[in-house]
Amino acid sequence: MRLALAPINPTVGDLAGNARLIAAAADQARAARADVLVCPELALTGYPPKDLLLQQGFLEAAVATATEVAKSASHNLTLIFGTPWPSNPHQPSAMVQHNTLIAARDGAIVAHYHKRLLPTYDVFDEDRYFTPGVHAVLIDVPVRPSGGTPRAVRVGLSVCEDLWYGRDAGFSQRYAGAEDPVDALCTPRHGEPRCMLIVNPSASPFVLGKAKLQEEILRHHAARHGVFVAAVNQLGANDELIFDGAATVVAPGGRVLATNERFAGGMLVTDLPDEQVAAEPGMRQVAAKPASALPSPETAAELFSALVTGIRDYAGKTGFKTAVLGLSGGIDSAVCAVLAAAALGPGNVHGISMPSRYSSEGSKTDASELAANLGMPYETIAIEESFGALLAALGPLLAGTKPDVTEENLQSRIRGTLLMGLSNKFNHLLLTTGNKSELAVGYCTLYGDMNGGLAVLSDVTKQHVYSLARWMNANRGKLGIASVAAGPIPEASITKPPSAELRPDQKDQDSLPPYEVLDEIISRYVEQRQAASTIVAETGFDAAVVAKMVRLIDLAEYKRKQAPIGLKVTTVAFGSGRRMPIAQRWRSR
């Protein structure tokens, strides 16, 4: 069998556009003389379609488009792709629907498979929209060899979670007692031929470190059941979620037979050979929960590709061609600028320096040097006059009070207002540059530096920001920015102590622990949901420091509810997957 896996990049809701992507992949698969083409989960609608699935007319349109794709794109090819599908196709408005795979061949639909395990945790909410399937579905795929007798290969259909079973995200307990869909595919029934290949289209969001776990799961299933396993993931980004477009084929013994370059796109075509069915020695079940990824060159390269994809697709799919961001001379805005230049082209990213009375000369020259290194448009708008005017206006009401965060926040809000003005006037996407460490503890200003349409680093801790910066400077040839002749980020932006520069001699560590301590607390409290006492017991950190940081994380919830959408790269981001109340009195102990 010649197998083709197409990690297409659909846009949510663009049924006609996504249908064209599937049809183009089918043309490419036929040109490669593939017997079967597999496209991602819900490829026709894009993932996740969310409440579009509840919108009048959407399901009917999806059914009509899917039927036409099956009819027109499956000539001389078994085509498998994902779409929502009603339980009664003659009454799609009944709204009982499934997350479905359609298998089509030579213009006819030969099978429907309804996803059996529906994730409803983190960013997933499939129980809200879909009814789970109850039956295993296998199809016979005709193979047209160049010589010899034509034959058929029995293929088992599965969708994403059916294969992962929540193990890649630490939620396998959710399916305790449920029939394993993989077991159902691989158990011979009524004398029928056994399954030889399991295909698994998915729309599995990117998370640092998850790819290795998913590969282990694929190898485990292949070795345990003695079958080929082929998985293909959606490519690109939709809103906060990023998808790596991974395509992998594993042989029955657990050996990885073929794989593609993640985030690069491109169809993976491979021939399935005769393979001895034998498990590899030491093949084991995967860990229940992914470990936190530590900064490393490999992690930084992966993170760079993910964030560039997130910016490029968010801008492209929402209609933005250019971006604007504030350049402070600090590490966060520098990393954001490089990411945006890689995603949109440096000529389409506008950097704005907005110095105040507290801005150091070094910060101003670092911002200017960064812009010059990238070849991006750069302007300076001093805020001293505006700041003075606001202080004068408030003066009578603030008389007798000491300067505090009020005056600091005024500076941030002036900058946010200026950037929003440029965004409005020139239709730039305003990129918010704050990192996860700051957002966690509330070291950010509502209606100031939190202004924007996309928060690029909101799920990237300060340590990972530094790791990214060092990787960028060491790997300029991998940035995809032709104008960069050397490491783009000024060394001073990396080595100087981080500061918001909103008061004299201000440093982040005046009121925060070192970032290696803060980031570990955030990882444990937010991502692993540990109690403060557990964090203290397992790390040896000072109990008062842990308690203070946990308290700050809780208090900053109201800010995060008003923050721009942010790109998700960890197991728990400050987005739709974390739903904490604002007005609450639980205190971690």
C-alpha cells in the first residue's frame, strides 16, 4: 500500500476554502500514485469550530460540502477526511452530531466513523457539541500494485483521542471503564480479516514536549497490536491553538517508518512494506503526564517554530498584513519583534520606542539597534509631555499622596493608547509583548502594556524568553529573515537586569524572586495545580515567598480575563483551558 498523509492548514469555518485544500491534496496524492490519502480531524471545518457547530445552517452546509468533496475528490483514491456529521443526514438541523471521518472512493462514501472518545478538558469541549460513536469501523482499501494481483488492505479508522486515550495530556482516567477504541479495531470479529493499519487523523494542539509522548503512544499501539499506525495532525494555528502538522507512520514492531518535518507542511508519502510483527524489547506504556519542558536549544527551536506559526496564521486568518509593537530595549519586546519579523516579514512589523523620563539611554539604543538589525520600520514617540499633562490634570486630586503604581501605570497606559492609535489608523495588528511570568503575578497594566490583539509570549515564561533570545542570536540562518546578517538581539537586552523602567532604578527583582524560582512556582501552581505546601515541600523554597507568589497569581485573575488572546504552548495556558473564578476566597495552603 502507498499511503499519503496530508497535514493541511484549514481556516475555521471556511468550508469552500478547506474543501479546496482537501481536493488539492487528493490531486497530489493521485500524482504520487497513492492508494489512500488521510487528511486531519475536522479538516473540512477547521479545528476547533466551537459554537459554529450550533449556528443555524452551518452543519447543513458542512454536510453538503463534505458530500461534494467525497464525490469529486476520490477518483482512483480512497480519501479519508474529517467533518461534523449529523446522526440523521436527512435531518441535519436536529443538531445531534458527531466528530466524523468520511471514507470515500471513486465518487461514493464507503464508510462513516464517529469519534468515540471526546476530550472535555483543558481547551477541549467536545461533549458540548458531539455525541460519541459506539462502533468500530474498518474498511478495505484496494491496492493497485505495479505488478501482481490486486488486493485489499484492511484499515481501521480512529480520530485523535481514540488513539491518545488522554495519555499525552495526563487525562487517561477520564476514560476509565470505557472500551478502548484501538482494542476494538484490532480484535477479529466474526471471522473477518484482522486490521493491518490504523489511521489516526487528529487536531492535537501543540504543547512543548508532547510530540515525544505521542510518538511513544503510536509505537506502543503498533507493537502491542502488531499493526501499522499512521497519524496526521492539523497544521497551522487557529486563535490561541497551534498545530504542528506532524505526520508519522510506525511499523508493527514499534519502529518509526516515516515522519515529516513538523511545522513545515508537505505531504508524507510512504509505502508500507511487509513487516515482521514483533514488539521491540522494553516497549512500555507512556507516562501519564508530560513533564515540564526545560529551556534547551531543542526546546527553543521548537518554540520558535510554534510561535512564528501562531503569529502568521492569526494575522493571516483575521486579515492583518502588518503589525506594530512597542520596543522598550528589553528582552520581551526584542524576542517578539524577531518572531513577528519571521512570521510577517521585517518590513511589515513596525517598532515604536516610547521613552519617558525613566528610560535609560541603553534601553533606547538597544531598541534602535534591534530595529536596524532586523531591517524593520522604527519610530520614536516621547511620552514625557503626555505624562506631564496627566500628572498636572490629576495633581489637585492626588495632592498629599506619595508616588506609587498610579504614576507608573499612567506611563504604561499612555504607551498603550499610542500603540492602539497606530493600530486603528493603519490597521496594524498590535502585538502584546508581556511574558507568562509577568502575566501570572499581575506585573502588567490593564489598558496599558496589556493592550493588543495577540499576546505572543503570554504562555512563555521569562526563562524560556531568554532561551529563545540566545537561540535566535546563535541561529540567525534558521530565522527565515534574509535581512539579518548577525544575531539580531543586542547582547545588552539579554544581559541587563530586567526592568519596567517606570520609576528610578527599578528592577523586577525588587519585588519578585529570581525568575528561576518564580517560573518553577508558576509551573507547579498553574500547570501542575499543586498546593503551596506541596511546592514548598518538594522544592525547598521559602514558604513566605511561595505564599506571596501564589497570592499574586490568584489576585491577577481579573487582569487575565481582560487580556488579549495568547498563543498556547504549555499544558496549561492563561486562556480557555484555565477557568478560574475572579470573585473567590479559596486560598492554597
